Amino acid sequence: MTIHSTEKLNLLQQQGWAEKDILFEMTCDLTTEGHFLDTYIALSRHEMLIATSLKSPDQEKTFKGYSLPVKSHTQHNTQGAEHWSIQTLKISDIESVFIVNLVASGMLVVKAPKERMIAAFTNGLMSKASRLTAIIKKLKQQEELDSELLKDEGVNASCPKCGRIYPEEGREVCPKCMKKSALFIRLLSFAKPYKTSVLLIIVLMLLSSVTTIVIPYLTGTALFDQALQGEGYFAGQVGLVILLVIVFRTLSLIFGVLFGIINARMAANIVFDLKSVIFTAMQRLSLNFFQRKQTGQLMTRVNYDSAELQIFFIDVLSYFVVNVMNIIGITVILLVLDWKLTLLCFLPLTIVFFLVRKVLPKLWRLSWRTHRRVSAMNSIISDSIRGVRVVKAFGMEHKEMERFQRANVNFSGSEQHYNRLSGTIFPVLNLLTHMGGMFIWAFGGWMVLRGEISFGLMLTFVNYMYLLYGPIEFMNNIVGWWSRCMTASQRIFEIQDANPDVKEKEDTIRIPVMKGDIQVSNVVFGYEPNKSILKKVTLQVKAGQMLGVVGHSGAGKSTLVNLISRLYDVNEGAITIDGVNVKDLAAESLRSNIGIVSQDVYVFSGSIAENIAYANPDCSVMDIIHAAKIANAHDFIEKLPDGYDTLVGTGGYNLSGGEKQRLSIARAILHNPKILILDEATASLDTETELQIQEALDKLIKGRTTIAIAHRLSTLRNADYLVVMDQGKIVEEGTHESLMSTPGAYYTLVKKHDEALKMSEVISA
Ligand code: ADP
């Protein structure tokens, strides 16, 4: 493999190791005492090298695990191997190697022959460490090393510039060191499909700027020095000058309006595209991604961040170009007219500029504080309204009042602070800005009296100066807008760039209609690295048969079916359907052949009919009704206010648990999959509803390969074969009769279940 760090390469060469012999390397980031310090580990076929850094912990990394910037890296390069304590171990001497999981870290322990800890690492490196142990085990047993284990992920798990661990393993994007300009160019690329609009906008912007910039000249020099004085091009033509002013003002207005309309339309389209991109990117991601993020956070990304970008595209980007053009244009005109007056007019503006830069961040912070405090106050109001029953039941009205009072005082304080500052600074800025005009009036007036410049020129100057204030104020605000836009786009691109854990191969195998033979062989799986939930699970379900999976809660039953439907990928072993590994199967074939009826049924906002037809939107009404009848759902649907058109889901009619479940059975019947997964499908229902559902399920199961996880063992009476799971392993398997013939795990479960049933009958009687 390629060693990316020259320092590590030097270190290895000094030990007589050649780069080509290295199979695997990793840098653990903790010492065995828990300090942040590097331990470098390299593996060849016969040896393992362990190099521990000899620096003092605080010299190398800060307490957050971020290494100090580049400086420390360059030091490394020059200092070479003398700063490492090095030891080598022969693979043949290692009896075993394993990882001990700690709260947010892990320890690598080697038994050779005495057990000792060789390094420790934070959780971000867990999967790499797991690979290291797997490789050593395979080397010891002289097994073939697959490419997945040896794959080179690139330079590092952390940013080489700031040392921050990348938020996502395998994707080298550091949120802190990300180049903002690259981000911006990428954002601009969203405007590509709207080339004509962009071109039109630029032309209109130019026209609008030119027509605006001409006016001060007309109302100053042209009117006073030429028309009224009877000299020059406009001599005596007052009417013409006024007419031209009107014409240019109208033109500038028309160009401005047109520009606004096209710009708003384009920005809305770009944001529309952005939202679609984020949403599509999210659909592509694996289940794991959604379980790690909060729903609210993701919704914010689609809505709030894209709204932030809309503001940027409409109010910032194009106006930025207009304003830059205006500032440059006006400054050039002023300089051409009179450079001394120009300098005079820019003098107070520079003070304004610096003052604004100093005060604005403070105002910005104060406004954020006010915003936070008003949110806190709002949540107290909403709490006490929604929780009014509890407040009243415990007689806590006075406590709530106190709580509100505190929040109110806080909010009012920060609002006053904000108002005081903004109430002082803005009049001062206004005064300073107008002082530029005063200077021109005073100095320019003096120059007019001395006959150095004309009155018209002075007026032109004053008018141009007022024209400059808007763009300059705009430029002052741009810093805040820019940073908010960059944060929003970074969050959006993070989703777009996220790697799905479950990837579809390029040359997938399509099986339009499967037979339904399932083989699970030696499957090991954990949601987190090195925490196996399933441990060497092997089972087989023949086409058309029903397998019942039983076991205590947390045994790994749902995990097993999640793997069969490839919501996650196995860590070791393989799952095949009709002899093809699910990793090689086209996702479309897999989804169309597998149906899941689970205990938590999600009802989408829409009508009952739409919900049943979710997987087959093109099916006919008759098909829907037919499926509902088989699912024993037709009767209750008929009784609903609008029958099959009754709206359900958020804000719609509330269905009971049993009704939802029958809806999902009808959904599965329409979907007509070859493989059916029933995950605790009849849990927590009353007996009558359960009977109805059981009956519907019996009809559904016919002719399909079924894997049923059931809490109520009675629902598994039709199963051809049963497996009992415990702590991620299959502890017993066989038919109901064979399992009941010996007092094992299944036997105990059935007995306990019967007792519980009897108890509940006694209680309900
Ligand atoms: P069962 O279906 O038998 O009740 P599960 O397969 O749901 O068990 O869960 C097995 C174990 O996996 C449990 O310890 C559970 O906490 C864990 N687990 C389930 N889902 C996740 C997840 N998304 N992330 C991390 N751990 C999980």
C-alpha cells in the first residue's frame, strides 16, 4: 500500500520495512493512559510495528483531539524516528488480538503471550481498528485477505490542516478548512441552466446602472452650468434637460423592475432545484443516516437553508454586482470630474466604513441574543399553554408566572441594549455620511467662489455622493450575508455529498420475479464498529416456506430482517436470495420482491386509497378494494365518513393501531411480493382485532416465502420452521413439535407465554 506520510515512511524504512510489504497502517490517537497522543501501527505479512510518540501529550494535541496546526506536522518530518518508541511483534507470536470497548473510545489489546494494551483510540477510528484486528486474525489463520479489509481510505480520518476528525469516515471534507470560494463556485453552478436569464439580468443591470449614473450629471452640470448658463452642449435647453431626466429616471425604473422580475424568477427556480437536489440526495441515503440525524434538523436543511440561499440569490448576488459596478462607475466619474473633491468626499465615508465594521458585529450578536431570548420566552408560553392541565393539577400557576417573568426580564434587557446601541450608532453614521455632503458644500462652495469649479459641478458631486451611500451600506452588510449563505450551502452540500452506507453496484443483477430461496450464512453485523449485534447467524428459508423467528426483545430479530431486505449491509458472511448475494442484486428487484408488514405502520398524509396503493400508484380502484377485502379492512373503511377517500395521516382522520395494521396488510397484498417479512405484526392488539389480522395474514402468506417475527407465539402456528434467537445468536431451531419435545429455550418461552395469557384472561375476567 502507499504510505502517505513521509515521516511514517521514514520511520518504516529506518526499521528496514519496505513500502510494498505494508498491508495495513493506522494511527491511534490516544495513549494507553488516555492522553491524546499518536501511536502508529503498521502490519506486514509477518510482523506488526507499534510506534508510540514520545512527545508530551499537550505538545501534540489539544484536549479536544484537534492537533495543533501544520507546525507540529513539519516538526515531525524533520525529527524522524528518534521521537518514537518502537517495538515489533511477530504475527506468529501473537495469540490473539481484540478491542475493548470503552465509553467513547476503544483499546487495542494483544495477547503475546501476556495480555497487554498496545494503543487506544477515539470512536472515530473504531472501524479501522476493527479491520486491523480482523486482518491479524486472518493472517494468523493464513486465510485469504479480501480487498474490502485492505482498502486504502486515503490520507487520514482527520483533516491534515487543522487535525479535526472528518464528520464522515471516508469523505475528506473538513467543515472548518473547506474552501469557501470552491463552495461559492459550486453554488453558482446551480445558475447554469438559466444562462439566458443570467445574461438578461446582466444586461438589465448594466442598463439600470448607466441610466442611474447619468442623472446626477444632468441635474448638476448639464442643468446649472450649461442650460441655465447658456453655455456648452445644453445651452438654453432647460426643457430638454428636464425631459432627459424624466426619460432616464423612467428607463432606470423600467430596467430595475424587469431585472427584479427576472431575478426573482431565476432565484426561485434555483432554490427549487436546490430543494429537489437535497430531497433526492436524502432518498438515496441509507437508513443509518436518518437514524443518526434529528428529523427537525433535516427538515431545517430542506426548508430553512434553502430559504437562506434564496435570499442570497435574490437580494445579495445580483445587487452585489450592481453595487460594485455603481461604486466603481461613480468613483471613476468623480475622479474625472475633480480628484480633490473626490478625496474630500471619501474622507468621512472611510470613517463610516470602519465604524460600521466595528459596530455591526456587536449589533449582530445583540440581535441574536434577543432572538434567542424571545425563543426561550415563547417556549415557556407554549409549555404552559400545552401543559395547562399539569400546571393546574399541581397548582403551579405562580411558578409558571415566575418562570415567564424571568424570561421576560431577560428578553426586555437585551432588547433595550440593542435599541440603545442602534439608536446611537445609526444617527452618528447618518451624520458622518452627511458630513461628506457638508464638506463638499463648504469646500466646493469655496472653490466655486474662487471660480475654480462651477456651481453645477459641485451639485453633480453632491448628487453622486448621495448615490454612493446605498451601495456602501450594502457592502457593509455583505459580510453577514456571505457567512450565513456559506453555512447554509455547506450544510446542503454535506447531504448531497454524503456517502450512502448501502451502495448499489454498477453491474447489478436483476431478478424481476424471485423464487424466494433465502440463505443467511455466517452473518456478523453491528450498527457500530466492533459492537456485533448478530454473531455468526446461519439459516435457510426455502421458497414458499414460513420461518418463525422468536426470542426476547433485543435479541436481534429485527436486525436480521433489516439485513435480508438490505437496509444495512452485513459486516461478515453473506445473505443470498435465489443464490444471488443481496449486495449484487439491483435495489429495484429487491424492493419489488420483498414486502414488510411491521408493527409501526406509517400512514402518509392522503386518502385511504392512496395509502393502500402506495407501492402501486397505478392500480385500479377495484384492485384497492379487493386488497382491502382480503386484509379485512374493507368493512371499517366503508364505515369511515368518506370511505376510501377519507383523509388520514397528519391532520387527517385518526386510525387505530389495528386499522393501520390492516391498511399495511392491504398495501402488502397490492405490492404482491414474493418474500414477506412480518415484524411483530400482531403485537399489542386486542384479541378480536388480532384474530381479524391473523386471518388476513394467513391469506397474505399463501404462496410466499415468509419470515415472521412474533411476540405472540400463537401467531407462528403455521410456521414450517422456527429459530430461537438470543443475544444475536441462533440458540435453537426446528419445527414447533420438535422444539416442544425438549425443555429448551423455545419450550420455556412457550410456557411463559401461556402463563402470561392465562394471567391476562384472569385479569380481564
Ligand atoms: P429485536 O427485534 O429482537 O427486539 P433488534 O434487532 O431490534 O432486536 O435489536 C437488537 C439490538 O440492536 C438491540 O440491542 C438494539 O438496541 C440494537 N439496535 C437496534 N437498532 C439499532 C440502531 N439503529 N442503532 C444502534 N443499535 C441498534
